Amino acid sequence: MKSSDGAVLMNGEIKKVMSSEEIIGRLKSAHDLDQTFSLFKAIADLRHVMHTTETWFCREALVIYKRMVSEELKPSLKTYSALMVASGRRRDTETVMGLLEEMENLGLRPNVYTFTICIRVLGRAGKIDEACNILKRMDREGCAPDVVTYTVLIDALCNAGKLDTAKEVFKKMKCSSHKPDRVTYITMLDKFSDCGDLDSVREFWTLMEADGHKADVVTFTILVDALCKVGKVNDAFVVLDEMKEVGILPNLHTYNTLICGLLRLRRLGEALELYDNMELCGNQPNAYTYILFIDYYGKLGEADKAVETFEKMKARGIAPNVVACNASLYSLAEVGRLREAKNIFFGIKQSGLVPDSITYNMMMKCYSNAGKVDEAIQLLTEMIEWLSS
């Protein structure tokens, strides 16, 4: 069994961290196969289980499942759901859809939860047409989709760029007995904001309020972001004032969104002023706040200010992530300041972070601009080895 905080409960004992040996022991001590799969799902949900262990664990669970079927034991719907969720995390659509077919062959009828798992897995794998076909199948078989089903499909459609189809599914949802909830509206607002469709954002905002879902800091920030993305930063500040008037205080994400909008329009002075006001209001900057400024200075060729901002971030006790390091490397690579770039590059490795392809590309550019071609080639070889590992 799984406790509310995600720990595994077995025979009254709760453990949040388990070794692979302990996991195997717990599985073997389970009294029946349904308990085995319940335990499997509980452990797979733990944040402390490493990906390799979970992958192995899923394979072992499938072996047990095959043995059940070969011995003419009928797994329960709960067992199938656990296996499908675990396989879905590995984006193994073939196994998930195979399990769906096998459970039906054994006379088990999929329910809304089972179908929703399939839609989620197919959507994440980019198999959008197949995900939509699952919804159509649910209609044919009289299995009514619920709010989660619709929202999962809408999210997948938006991620695939099929915004018109997402709108159609949303309209169908509105006409069903399962009306959009707050999560559905946030999904629609966020996805249409990402593509700069301000008209659709306002349309969904109106529908959201009409359905009784009051705007909060999350939805207000999405609207601010939508306005900033189309260059309407002044209107975004009007929304900021409206937030405050109704008693909703902006959070760090709201401020970062506005700073990003200002810097995109090269309104540096206002961005710095907002940065100061943000701190006065109790919102401490995070790594992303500094990345915005580092990136801005780097693209203007102001390497000194970019590095100064990078050092200021570290002085504030904020550990740089790879994105922050890459932004700083970009500014240094543009002007060929190799020594400082090398300090950042080796600092990434010493801090336990893993350089990505952008990191390597920035360093190779820096070596090339400094006339050190051999070092650039050596780094290229290192990057190829890293990518193939």
C-alpha cells in the first residue's frame, strides 16, 4: 500500500527510500499477484526510485504478468492499469496498446481510467491521431469521457500544434455532462498564450469566468504572458494593476514574465526598476530572473555586464544551472574571452552539473574565436562521446 506522502507501507512499516534488493524482497513477500502489482505501482511512484530501477522493475512486472496469463490466472483491471501506467512512463506505446488488447481478449472491459491512460501515453508519444481514435472509440462503446480524459487529450493536441482540433474537443466537452474545470481552462489559456493567440486567450478567459472559475495568480500570469508575447507590455502592466485591485498579489513568475517582456522590447531601465520593486514586495529573484538579464546583455555584446550579473547571482547564493552558464558562455564566446569561459565550463563539471550540447557549442566557438582550433576539435570529440554514452 502507499501512504499519503508517497512512502511504501508494508506490514505496518513505512519506508521512503528502498534499495533494489529491498524492492525485490518486498515483491517476493507479497501474498497475491494483485498485491504485487499494487506494491509495484506504489514503488514506481516514489521520487527516490532511479529510472534504471524503475525500467527493470517494469520489465519484471511484465514477466510476472505473462506468467499469470500462461497459468490461466485472470489479472484484474487494477493490475492492467498499473502495468499500463508504468509502461506509459517509458513511453512504450506498443506495450500499453498491447495490454489494452490482451485485457479485452480476457473479457475485461476497459473503463474511463484505462482509456485515459492510453490517450495520455499516445499523446506524449506524439501519436495524436491514435489518441483521438481512442476518444471516438469511447463514444462508440458508451464509455463517457470525464474531465481528465478531455483535458489530457486537449493538452496533447495543443502540444502537437493542433490548436483548432483542441478547440473542437473543448467545445464537445462544454456540451457534455463533464464541464471544463480549472485545470482545463489553465491548459487552454497557457497553450494559446504560448502561440500568441491573444483573441483565443480572452475568449477562454470569458468562458472561464462564466463557468464560475475565478481568476487567480496563475491565470492572471498567463494573461500577462500572452500580452507580453505579442508586444503589449503596457497592457500587461494594466493587468498587473487589476490583479492587485482584486487582492491577488503577483508572484515571482509574474514578475519574471514582465521582465522578459520588457527586455524583449529592450526596455532595460524599466526591467531593472521592476527587478528592484519585486524584491521590495518580497519576491526574491531566482536563477531564471538572472538568466533573463544575462541573455539580454550577451545578445547585445555586453559581456562584462553579462558576467557581472552571473557573479551577482552566485553572490546571492543562487547556484547557477546549466542554462545560466550557457547564457554566460554565449556572451564570452562572442568576444573570444577564453579564460573566463573556461572557468565557467570547468565550474559546471566541478559543481556536478552535466554540460549539454549548447555548452559544448559555446565553448567550441570560444576556442575557435581565440584561434585554438585543436582544442575546439578535442572538445568536439568529447561532445560526441558524451552524446553517444
